[in-house]
Amino acid sequence: MSDLSNKSKNGTSSGSDLYKFKIDYLLSISDVIDVAEAANTVGTWFTKVEKSFYKFAVKNKPKYKLEKYICFHKDLKYGVYQDEGKFYFVSIMRPKKFLGIESEFTIQVVREILTDKLDDADLEKSAIRGATLLRRDTNSEKNFFQAVIDYDKHVINLIAKEEIAELKKKREEEKKRKA
């Protein structure tokens, strides 16, 4: 198998192209909203953590910084953030009021996703299933999970198409030389 670390959508070897490709892939998933669209709702959650004295130990972690996020599922229970070139799938527990007391906003990092390894989809699948086991997820959310898991298949298909195109081009060049 080809190593994805040197390949991007168009076969160039630029890390920024690969980074942009991953972001474009995430934003192309149905029922996903980018961080700008979600900011009206989730912005208050992140701001409360930032201003909270009690959350001092966690508020400086990347998962609690809204500017690190790429996208959220439209129901805002799941999201993807980026830190140091890696993408992370997170499960979000929104603050809820019960008997006048508001619960805390917590984020659980489920797993690194969209890695350069093309054989870790099973690990991503099991981590996501484990993190969502006790939640009632909608079909839309399940489709979101599947699209995240299918990233490896998507990249393998793109690489295969590139290799087929290269092979066809080489064969045509060989025919031209022989003729």
C-alpha cells in the first residue's frame, strides 16, 4: 500500500495540501456544519469553560479551544478538532439544566482520526462505537460516524485511481515509442 504521508488528492507531496484535503473531506460529509456556523451555539459553552475558575486545569487543553475545531455534526453532540497536525473525534456532553442546576460542559476525546495509516479504520470504528454505546444516536449521526471511518477507503480509492491513471499513461507512452 502507498504511504499517504507523501500523497494528497492530486498526488503532490505537500503537507498543507493533505491538511486541506482532510478538512475538505470532513466538510463534505452530510449534516456537518463548520465551526463558523456552530459558533453561535457552542461559543457560549466554550466561553463558560474559558471563564470558569473551576475548570482551570482543563480550559487550556486544545479540546476546550473553539478555534481548534474544524466541524461539528449538526446535532452538536460530536465534533472534530485539530491539534498539531492531527485530527481528533470528540463526544460532547452539552450543559443541561436540571432542577435549576446546570451540568458541566464536557468533551471526551474519542480517537485520532484521518491518520496517514490506511489500515486503522477498525480501530476508529471500535473507538467510536464504544464512545457512543450509551447514547441514542440518530441515523444522521451514524452516517457521520461511518463517513469518518470510511476516510481510509476514500483515500485508498483515490490512490488506486491515480496509480491506474499513471499506468495507463505509461502504457500509452510505451506504445508511442514502439510505433
